[in-house]
Amino acid sequence: MSTVPPPTLPFDIDAIERELARLWQSAPLTDRRNELALSRTSVLTLFVHAPDRERAEWARDIISRLSTHHPSRVVLLVAVPREHLTEPAISIQCNLGLAERYAPCYEQITITLPVDHLVLLPSILMALALPDLPAFLWWLGPLPCHERRFIPVTRAVDRLIFDSLESRHPLEDLIATRRLVQQVSRTTAVSDLNWARLGPWQETTARMFDIEHCRWALEAITTVEVHYGHWPEHSVRNPTQALLYLGWLASRLGWRSTTVLPEGDGWAFSARAPDQRSIACTILPENCPQPFHGQLLRARFVAQHDRDAASFSIELSGQNGATVRLRAHDRNHCLLEHAFHHNLLEMQRLLIGELQETGPDWLYEQALDEATGFAVEIRKLAKT
């Protein structure tokens, strides 16, 4: 059986390593002006794939603020037209302004690649990853989850980080992402920043049903309404986060979807609980400012059991939508009203959380399974 040789890289990997070694040898051990020790510490390799130079610069700014949390080798892979290819840029970056006694330093390598370059990536990732340390790939822009050539790219790292908020075909991409997760599960964990943004919603939902007088309601939910943001100037509605939230609820509570019907610009699902109780679920878009396109805006629950009835709501509010507000009511009075500030919409905080984990996120994968089931039913509905 003949084997296909690896593709020839448009640059010299050994030359990059030699230049890094030279830079470290010539770098001063201290910054005497600021009386700081320059620290060479690496805990991981972070590959960042950017679809263009503008996104690469945006990522570079975020990475510079991550170095105190996760000193690392950073490799920026930038897609450019073939006529704009340049030699790799290699440097050592030190954050002098963030340190008290020592300044963390990290290696930064910027490589430009032709637009159609997926076949090159596995060789680049394996060659430039630091030995015996976890390797992460942060993919900016839509994930090429439908591409078979992307599977070996994913398998070349320990964790793939992407953002389904950037999806151009949300339902199809959700289904393809689940397939990708299954195909690479033995080698690579996959994480979605859009799932990470659900942290405050999950925490608040759990807190809501932990109120002493409302614990009964968790096993008596009959209605769930989820509203997600749609910026009117954006041509594509993205319900991925709403589907993942509903998928999380279904996976935790054992709900199984039975039917799906159109509901305005969204969908109405019928689900069945393990006790055979019927749950009516709806997902609906709601106009919003650009920063909240695709984000959950509010969720409402109704629970009924014998003579007990209660309603619960969670919504974003406050300046810039940075407050999560919880309300719980029974038939007679307000049981709870609570609000707290959250920062999980900030990309830096999201990435810090993702870079702390190398293993699979089972909650995400189970929610993804259920969300994919919803997406498949919606696709069938669209074809009828």
C-alpha cells in the first residue's frame, strides 16, 4: 500500500526554531529600567487561526492580555491571498506593564498561509507544538465542520475552541459539529465559546429551582419559552445558543422531543418528561442591538402540579445587558427577585476558562446531542 507524503510547507520549521533559540539567548534576563525579571514560562501551545489580517490583529490584542494567566507559545496562522504571503514573523513578547516583580514572556510566531490551506495545517500544528504540553487551536470565523480535511486538523491538537455565534448556516453547522465531535472524540476535546456564554444562564436556572418553596417546580415544568437576539441588519438568525440551552435542560431532566411545528419566526417543540408529563417549548427571535445577536435574551418557565402553580423568568437587563435578573412568582406573591452582574460576554474571560481545560466537557456534549436532535427535526420541517 502506498502512503501519501505530507505536503511541502512553504517555510522552514527548523529555521523558526533556530530563530526562537537565538532570540532567547540574546534577550536580557532583566529589564533594569523597571527592575523586573523576564520570565520564560510555557504551559501550553496556542494556535490561532484567523481568516484575515484584521481578525489576526484583534486576536493578538486579546492574547497579549492572556499571558499572565497562560504563558505560552502562540502561533498565529493567517489566511491571505497567495500573492500576499510573507515570511514567518518571530518574536518574544513580554508584558512589562502587568508585572510587579517579573514579566511573563511568550513566543509569538505569525505565519501567513494561502486561503486554501487546510491540508497544510496538521503538519504545521504537530511541528510547532511544544513537546509534552497541551496544544489548543482557537479557530476564528465559521468552523469548516463540513470539510473532511478538517478532521486531521482537529486531531492534531488536544482542544479545539470555536464560536458557533459566527456560523453562517447555524442549523446545518450544529449538526455537522456534533458529527465532528464524535469523529475526533478519542484524541481531541471540542469546545464552543457560545456554550461558555451560557454559564450565567445555567447558574441562574439552577438557583431558581433551588428556592425552598419552589423545588417541586423542577419536576412539574409544563412550559418553556426561550427568546434569543436577532440584529435586524444581520441576514442570518442564529438560534444555536438557544438550542444548546434547551438541549442542556433536556439532557439534565430527561426530556425527549416528540414534535416540532413552526411558531412565528421560531419553533414550538413538544417534549415528554420521564413521568410522561408534556412540556411545551418555544424558541423565538427578538430584535436586539448588534452585540446581542444570537445571545439568549430571556427565558420563562411555568410549572403546575395539583393546586400549585408558579412562573419563573430570567432575562438580561441593565446597561449593555450585563445584568442577569431572576424572578419567581407563585399564584399569590413574588417568591424571589434577584439580579447579579456577569462578565462572561468578554472574550478574554471566555478564553481563560477554555484554556484551563484539556478534557472533554460532557455537559456540552450531552447538550449538543439534544440540540442536534432539535436541529434535525427543524430541518425536516423546512423540507416539508
